[in-house]
Amino acid sequence: PETTGNTVSLVLYSSDPETGTWRLSKGMSAEGCGSPSVVAWEGNKLLMMAACEDGRRRVYESDNKGETWTEALGTLSRVWGGAPAGAGPGVPSGFITATIGGSGEGRRVLLVTLPVHSGDGGNGQLHLWLADAAHVVDAGPIPTAGDGEDSAAAAAASALLLKGGTELISVYEKRKSGKAQAAGLFAVQLTSQLGRVKEVVETWKTVDARVGELCPSSAAAASGGACGARVPTAGLVGHLAGTVTGTAWVDEYLGVNATVKGGAEAAGTEGGVTFKGRGSWAEWPVGNGGRVQPYHFANYNFTLAATVTIHAAPEKGDSPLPLLGTKMDANGGGAAAFGLSYTSDKKWRVLCGDGAGGPDTSTWEPKKSYNVAIMRQGGGQGSVYIDGLRVGGWQPEQRCETQTGVISHFYIGGDGGGAAEPASEGGRVTVTNVLLYNRPLGADEIGALHKKTVPSSAPEEPTPLKSEGPATSEDVPKSDVDATSPVPQRGPQAASSPTPGNALATGHVPSQREAQSADRGGAAADAAAAKDAASVPATRSNSSNSGGGGGGLLQKRNAEDGAVRGRRVVPLLLLLGLWAFAAL
């Protein structure tokens, strides 16, 4: 066949390095994906991150040494965006695993270094990212050399080294804009960033325990009764509770914060926020959060649950008031696409993808708390649950088809639409303990959410929201880093959960049609990627040729934390991933 020169990523491996026998994997990434980085992950998996022509980093996983690759659309794939259009091809990223915490209680995580580009397309600032099978957290910028003639150069390709489990080093090259030749190779010790990583992992453990160890009611807890089933934490990505700083409704997992809109018409309360008027609501970013989108998975699968209390019905004749749902990006019309609303005659209404509401159902009571959940799963199907029961019954035809395209954000307590109205002193609706999962929950898990009351350390009296600076981090907890020790699975998992506790994938592999439909209507880069969006399974190669790479030495010098330790114009370290120009 004719050689087209398409770029793909694959791996070269050896089961017996002593004999010098190496094999090139048959499976590969989608076309247009290069600059790969590869790591070994839990469950005998390989993870490969590649920079793709659509401008996003795709993450693939394989459990058969690269014979086939599956894009991890439900977790890490397409989270990181690349350089703006015209900035050139993507660069290899730092991509390693580490176990944070000692004494058998360690947690396996991924550490990633990538340049983050501003909206104006300026030089990218290198950042360290911390991730696992659910969470993605920015651990902070990496200081780069800026002396002399290199001050105009931007960080490009990078690698990470973990020395002795206690010393984290970033190795990166700098490249001046518009020039192919690297300005130099540098190394910097990431002591403070490693401390931040430890802090975040300890926070994840604390929040998991707080969410998982719950009782059916406060009365049962007070009487010492059995707590029964646990609230699921597998796939739990975000938790909005009682931490509100300025207009930021802070994610307890230190990931993506929601933004409270409406100023004086919203107030922080125990476990959440009270929205006083129709002009107040909250937005939790999905696609409108910039080039880094930790919640990109929501375009394929998610469960969003919350406890809500409606204080008063809308005025007669008013349109239903949105409570919880999704809005599409500008290319999707910016309209509410899927969610739950409540009406003036005390009924619930489900909004489906065509913008039309379904038939009103059930009856809600003022000042009564309800557990509501909206869930999107394979094929764009959506379901809504109230107190553990699906609205419309359990017949499959009662599920609604959600609107395809790219989700801009989740809305909470309202969607910012409709006519303005005076704020109610007693509040319009209170939303507490919002939980976001990167997978559809099973029926038993939905029931467990209904039975639980999430504890919170928030203030008991409502506090008006005002703009102020971000909260400062707590002292870094004392914990160890072990790069090789095994990691136990996290907690028991509900029988209905489709996801192994230590697997990266969510159990449901989005089809190619799902990935393409999520790309349609998105940004120009996403639209271009729709041709091969999912690539599940990835293509196979019969190529047997492989290439090698060189390395170089770093000249070290004593320096303070964050200072450059050496420089030399040499190629980067040999990466396990390979580029291949295959006949496709």
C-alpha cells in the first residue's frame, strides 16, 4: 500500500533483555498521535500518553503488551490540551508512577509534567500534575531557567526522575519560539512540589474516608446502629461540600472548583450553598475550564448527585426552575441539554437533549431534603433519580437521549437563565454535598447515596459570599514516597460497580460513535479529531522496524530548591514509546 507518512505511537519491549530480543507492538495509537510516553500501571497494564494533531493528549491502556490499545476516555484521555494552533507539534511529557505514603498504606499515583499554554498562545509554563484513576490535580509550576539568552525560551520536552523514593527531579529542554533547535537541557529538583503531592494524596484519603464511612441517618449514628452499605468512592472525582472561599465552591479533592454566581443572592451554609434568587447559581467547569479539562470524561459517562432542599415553589405561571444539569458549549448553542427542574405546581421535570422537557412527574414538598442524581452512560442515554428511584420507572424507553456535543459545565441550583426576581431571605433552594463520579453508578450504589448523610465541617450559619483571595494550603503532612512498594485496593466496592478498584478504565468503553458525537460541535481542534476520536480498539501494525535514541550527561552544580542544576545541548532521555511512520 501507499505510504502516507501518518504519525502513530507504539512500544518496543523485551521479555528477555539478556538475549537482546526485542519486539515491536502490533497495536498503536490513532493516526496523528506522536511524542509518546509510556509507564507500567496497576493490573499489569501499560499506559501510553501521546500528543495528537487535534491538540489534546490522548491516554491509551493495554493489558497485552501493546497488542491492542484502548483509549481511556473515561478517565485521563484528552484531559490535557496542547499548544495553541500553529505552535508546532506536541512534545514528549514527563510520565512516571510513584507510591505516596509508607507502611503498607501507600497510594499509587501518576506524575506528569507538561507545559501549560496561555490563551494568547504565549510560551508554555511547565507544570507538575498528579493523577490516579479518578483525580487530576495541578501540583504547581516548575521553575525553569530564565537567565541570559534563554529567558525567551519556553519549556518543551520533559521527563521525570524519582530518586530513592524521596527526591523528585524534572529534566526538561527549552526551545525558543519558532526555532527547532533546543536552547539547552536542564534539571531542577522539585522538593516543594513533592511536598504538595504528599499533601494532596493525604487529602484524597481523608475525603474518601469521610464520604465512605457514613450512616443512614444522624439518628442511627447517634444510637450506634449499624451503618450498612458504604457510599461508593470508586470513580468519585469531585465533592462540593461546605468549603466556600469568595465565589469559589471548593472541591474537597482539591481538583476543579465550582464558581458561585449571583453574589449577594447566594450564601454558604452547612455542607453547601443556599441560592436565594433566580439570579444565583453555580457552575462546575467541564469544557470551559481552559486547555486542561479534568472532567472531559463527562462527555461520555458521569453520575452527578446532590442533596437538595427547595424552600418555596416558583410563582404561578413561571417556567420550571433548573436544579441540576449540564449545559453545552457555544457550538452546541450554549443551551441546557440534560437535567432536572422543579415546577410551580410542585412537580419534577426532566430535561432531555432536544431541549424539551418530559412529562411532569412525582411531587416535591417544600423544605424537605431530597437526594437527586443525574446519570449519563453509553450511547448518550440519560437517567434521573430522586431518593434512589429513577424518574419514569425502570423501563429502558423511559431513559432520555441526551444532547450530543461538548459539555461546557454542570449547573447547580439554577442555570442563570430566566427573568430576574427578588432574592428570598429564606432562600430559594439549598444544595449540599455534591458528588461527581466518572462512571454511571449501579442501582445499589444509587440507593446507598439516598440513605447517607455526608458529614461536613462547614459553618452552621449561612455566610454571604464575597470575592476574596484563595485559601492557603495546610502544612504538608508527613508521609513517605516509595517508588516500588505495592499499593492495596481502596476500600470495598459495591457489587454493581463495573470498575475494578485498581483499574484505570471505568468499565464502560465508549464506542467510536460516542467519542465522535462528543467531539462534534466542539472547538475547531475537537472537530478535526472527530474523524478518529475514540480509536477503540486502536489500529494494528505489522511493522518490524524500530529506532533508537541517544542520551547525554547532565553537569550538576549545587543550588537551592527550584534552581537550575545543569545544562547541556543534548537529546532527551530515551523514552519507551516510539514514533512510527506507518503505511496506513
